[in-house]
Amino acid sequence: MTTKTILRALAGETLPTPPIWMMRQAGRYLPEYRATRAQAGDFLSLCYNSDLAAEVTLQPIRRFGFDAAILFADILLLPQALGADLWFETGEGPRLSTITTMEGVRALKPKDAIHDKLAPIYETVRILSRELPAQTTLIGFAGAPWTVATYMIAGRGTKDQGPAHALKSTDRATFSTLIDVITEATIDYLSMQVQAGAEVVKLFDSWAGSLKGQDFTDFAVKPTARIISALKAKHPGLPVIAFPREAGDGYIGFAAATGADCVAIDNSVTPEWAAEHVQVSGCVQGNLAPHHMVTGGDDLVRETLRVVKAFRKGPHIFNLGHGITPDANPDNVALMIETVRGA
């Protein structure tokens, strides 16, 4: 039986102290990350430099002793590997060439052609599987199809995912075909991460909350279920974490509907609600509000203890409700960990 606490929680074990990791734990709030990124030159160069990407993945493990490391990469590397142009505007974030027609979807590369571009990512995983401490779980990840599609259609992040919703409404055939292409490529991408050494994979559906009703079922639940089913067929026993952010009531039954071993919860719902409605079905991950990593103090300690207490009766991985922000104070991260482990 594994001694890795994250794997034990994912297998459904209720532990006296929840294991901890943090979304975006390798990032701009750490001075050592900023130094390595400067060495790489720019964000994409850092993602594709296996040695430096492994280094920034290891930095928060060395500093904080998290129970898991998550591969340093970006969800938009997959659309780039499929043939979309990708670049980052300083201070504004990612930009992609847009895909809004069936012709554009059909011009994307076949899924078996993505691996040359993504080979450095798999090498990063191999390095990490060798260099991480024996007790640290290695998590691979990808964006879920709906979220990736929103960027491919709009060419950038948008507040309401309006361009993707518009295409879904006006040309559902093109939209559905794009979702299918992303889904199949994601299966292959994550499978290669597992072959390289990832022990767990996570699907980030950052914009799931803007899907309502049948659309949530069709474009958040079903693609996730398809990916998880295919991965578990290829890699029996592989644990999968799903994060349909801001799904609200959609969190209820999401694990059963998709086959996910754990559902990550954002902080738009309370831990008490999530314990009652989601954790009853298995492992949950979350859900301290990220702003506590900025503000710290007694509020951080109190809310951290609240999350631990709410989820104490079932399998739980302690995490934030979303990624840590660049203005966070590393001292507050240390305080959070000390609070969880001393609770």
C-alpha cells in the first residue's frame, strides 16, 4: 500500500491530517521562480525548457514541503501543439489565433502529431519523477475541453466566454467537433504524461461555471467522463482530479458522472456545503480563498482551520479554491501549512 498521503486520500482514505498542495504553487509570488523565469527569457521558453520547468516545479517543494508537485506547464500548450499560434502579451496574458469555422477545426493537426511539440513537457515529467522526494506525489494536468475551446475560439481569455457561447449557439456542429478534437488530443497528452511518470492527473475546467443546464452536461461532464474513462482504460488505477470551477450545484454528483476520484472545489461555495453535498461521494480538494495568501493574519488561520474542520470526516486534499496570486506572501503560505499540519 502506498505511503503517499495524496494517493491515499484519492483512494478514499480519511487521514488525520489532510495532504496539502496549492494550485499555481510554482509561480510569480516566489522570488526564486522570478529569477528562473528571467533566466528562461519568457513564459513559453520556460515551459519548453525541461530543466528550468522542472526547477520551478521543485522550488515550492523545497521551500514548503508540499505533499504534491504539479508539472509546470500551461493549458494552452495543447492548442499550440494542435497548430494554433500562441504568444503572450506582456501584462495582458495569452493570445491565440482564433478558430471559428469547421474549416479551421479540420485544419488542426491530428492528435498523433502533437507529441513532437510537447516532447519537452514529457521530459520535464521524467526529470521530476527522478528528482522529487520519495514522499511527494507528481501531478500532471491539462485543461478540460470546454475551457481550452473558449481560448481557441476567442483567441484570448474573456470574462464571460461570450465568443465560445456564441459559436455553440450559432454553429453547434463546428463547436462540437472542436470539443471532440480537444478531447481526443487531451487523452493522448495526459496518457503521455502518465507514461513519463505522472502519478495523478488533473483536469482544469476553469470556465465550467458559465455552462448551464444541458450545456454543462454536454460540454463539461461528458468530455471529462470520456477523458477519464479512456485514461483509466490505458492506465488502470490512475487517480484523476476534476476541477469544474464555479459549477455550484453542478459539483453534486460530478464524481459519479465523470469517474473522477476527486472533485476540486472553488471558494464560491462553503466548505460546509461541499462536505455535505460533494464529499459524501468521495474525495474533495480545496477550498481556502486565495486572498488569504495575500492578507494573512488571524483570518488566514481561522479560515484554514474552518476548511480542515469541515472536511475532517472524509477524504480531503487541502488546497486553495483557485490559483495563488502573484501578490501573495510566501510567509502566509508557510503559515497556512503550519496551521493545517498542526490542526
